[in-house]
Amino acid sequence: MAETTTIRISRETHARVSRLAAERHETIDETVSQAIRALRQDAMASDLATELADEETTWLDADAG
């Protein structure tokens, strides 16, 4: 296992993560890592869904050649 550290979370959150990890047959570390990845993907999806600003559209429509 990689080097570790401790983070403080509520007992309720710990219990929820522990249950989820058990359901997924993963370690808590793996479950938390997957949750972080999912949150990052969600943020990227939100960014991609945002309408482009005028200058971004102009830049994308510019002739590259």
C-alpha cells in the first residue's frame, strides 16, 4: 500500500463510506478515490455544458491555416 495519512471525517460519513466500500468489494481508499474521480468528471461535464463566451466561439471558428 502507498504511504498513508489521516483525514478527519464524521462517524456518520465513515460508516457510509465503509458500507459503500463493502458493497463494492473495495477498500475505503479505493472507494474514496473513485468518488473523487467521479466528482472531477462531474465538474468537467458541467464546464463542458456551459455555453461558450463570444471570444471562445470566435477563437474556435478562426481559420487555422
